[in-house]
Amino acid sequence: MDPKTIAYQFGLTANVLERNVGDLSHDDSLIGPEKGGSCLNWVVGHITRTRNSALGMLTKKHPFPMTDFDAYDDRTGVPFTKENALSLAELMRRFRAMQEPLVDAVKALPAEALAAPASFSPSGNPKETVGSLMVSFAFHESYHVGQTGILRRVAGREGVIKPPRETALR
């Protein structure tokens, strides 16, 4: 398990998230799919909450109070509403503020830290290590960042991640 590879993944997802939400308004972020599902604001808040949790685990200090993100975690019992949603601009400010510290903290993880037992496991894995948890965080973020591409279309915007003009398959 290579910490530089995990950190690189967080760089990729940050780039795609910036592109997907860059021109959206807060109101755009609150538009959800017709037949249910989360809006873009909830997805970005959930990603930001997870980063806050990851940094808290790695640095022993959460950059932002976890309670700020209660509406972005179904387990808290705090329902997400338009009234308690943080603005998209504020969510992205917090996301950006955590980018460099997260990447730096992951890159600095020595092999013994990666192999150490994690302080928690979202999946309930009794053998969860810091390394496996960081890989899970990166996958989790990738999954949700992918959703932001669809949710920008739900908000009536064109996609920003385009396929190559010519593909190798014909």
C-alpha cells in the first residue's frame, strides 16, 4: 500500500469535484433527482464531512467541528433540509482547506502507521487498518465525486468531463 498513490487519488477527486461544481450556484446544488436520491449539496457536504473525519483520524484534530456536518450523515438523525444546508460556497471552501493537509498527512504515513489498527471502521471490519481505511476513504470520495457529474446534469447543466474526441475503439 503506497501512501503516495492514495494521496494522488485525493488529488484526482479534488480536480474532478472542482470542475463539476465550479459554475454551480447554491440553488443549483439543492436540486435533487426527481425520483429520490441526494442533491449535489448533500453529496458535497458528505464528502467534506468524510474528509474532516479522515483528517481528524490522521492528525488527532478535526479541522471543523463534526457537528457542522450532522445533516450530511444519515446516522446522526439530523435530517438534511434546505434550511440547514451549508452554502455550496462554504462547503467548497472547507473542502479546499482540507486538500493540502489531507494529501500531506497521507503522504507522510510510514508503513507501520498504514499497518496499524484503525480507530474505527465504517464497514465494521474488525481487521481495519489505517491503510485500508484510507483506501476506503479514497474509494468513497471517488464514488460520490462521480455522482456530482450526474447531479450537475440534474440541475440542468452540461457535463464538464468530456470523453476524448476520438477513441481507440472503432
